[in-house]
Amino acid sequence: MTTFYLSALFLFLLAYLHQKKKLYYSLSLIAFALALLTKEMAITLPSILGMFVLYDLFKKNTRELFTAIKKLLTIAPYAIILALFFVVRYFAIGLFLQSYTGPVKLSLAKVSRSITSFFISNFTTGGVRISATGFTFIHYKTVLVAGAAVILVLLLLAKKRRWSYFPFLLFGGFLLSLIPVLQYTVNYSPAYISEEGSRYAYLPSIFIA
């Protein structure tokens, strides 16, 4: 799935930024369809591509409405493929947005813990990873508020000093790609920790690797 997902992503970027647009664009759509057929986690790609297009329009300060609409419509075929995937999935296995184990049940606590745990797991290992994951599980509200404050400060500095917003685009891609796996968080208790959920972080990790 990751091979098809990354192929669809990079082929779209090539089609968007360079020549041979029709060839790259067609191959990207095929790769996206194959990624969906391989694993449902690929559903995040259209939103990530849309975020990139919006970033490009913002960076180039595009003011022409028709130009902006034309660029945004490049995402439409991906959205159509995604819609067809959900229809086929529903008629094939009787599921729409549910997981195979039942309805998706999320809470603010689970979402917060998943985001912080998955993020930290990409930069730590061994005992440090276990301790950091345990800390974020217990103090997830503090970690979330502190993280949001850091991002806000960095955004203000980027605006003031005219830094590139591209790192924020990558972080946005990380958050969006986490959406399908937020329910599979790391399970933690003072006596036991299971990092089974971290195996689902391989796809989001490409945006912060």
C-alpha cells in the first residue's frame, strides 16, 4: 500500500509542477486506486493533495478565481475514486466508515493520546520511548496544549521572519494521515505498556521522517 500511496503522491506532484502532466496524472490516479484496494489507510491522500494545492495557491498569492478553481479541480478525480471505493466497499462487505471490529469510537482523550504518542514514537526508542509514551498518556492535555502553543509560536515567527511554511505543510500531512488509525492507539497502564498501535504509524511517519 505504501508503495502505491507514495507513487500516487509523487506522480501528482510531478504532474502538478512539471511537464508530461497527462502521463504522470494518469499514473497517479491508477496508483491511488491500487493503494485503496490494498489498504483503507490510503483514503487520506485526496485531502493531503488538496492541502498541497491550497499551500501552492497561498504561496503564489493566487488571486484569479478561475485559476484557483482549475487547480483545485485537479483533486476531483481522486475524490471520485474515493467515493467509488466507499460504494464498492459497502456492497462488498457491508461496511462504510466502520472498522471490521465494529463502529469507530473516538474520544478527545483517545485522539489526543494517539497524536502525541504516534508523534513521539517517531523520535524516541527503547526505555525513553516507553517513558515518553507513558507521560503523554497520563498528561495528554498538558502535552497537547504545550504542543499547540509551540506550533502557534513557530507560525508567528515564520510570518515575522518570512520562513517557509513547508514544514507546517508536512506536519499537516502527518495529522491527516493519522485519521484512519486514531482508534489504534498505544495501550498504557502503570504496570503494562503495549506498543501494538505504533505499527500503524508507518504511513504518517513519511511526512516527518
